[in-house]
Amino acid sequence: MGLSDDAIDDARIINNLRRTIELTELTLALRASLVRQEDPGCDPMVRVMREIRSAKDFAWRKSTNL
């Protein structure tokens, strides 16, 4: 039994919403890392990548619990 067109559209919409949420969280993490100075001796790019990785992990965990 195949999926109906509505079910396929719903799945695509859900996937797009998850991506949108993830990108928003990544963008906010990037902005926060640039604004906040946690460790002045730390390379800014290292800090940004750490924040992005953390936000992406959080978004993935949150999306798998839906």
C-alpha cells in the first residue's frame, strides 16, 4: 500500500519545517557566539563551530522526539 499524495505532501512539509527550525537554531547559535565573549583567548571560528555543533545536536535530538 503506497502513501497518498496528501501523506507525501505532509511528510515533505514536516521535513521542511524541521530543516527550517534547525537552520534558525544554527543561525541563532552563530549570532550568540559572535556576541558573547566566553573565552577571549579562544579562536572565534572555533567558538562559532562549537556553538553550531551544539545547536545542531540539540535540534536533531528535539526533532527525533516529535
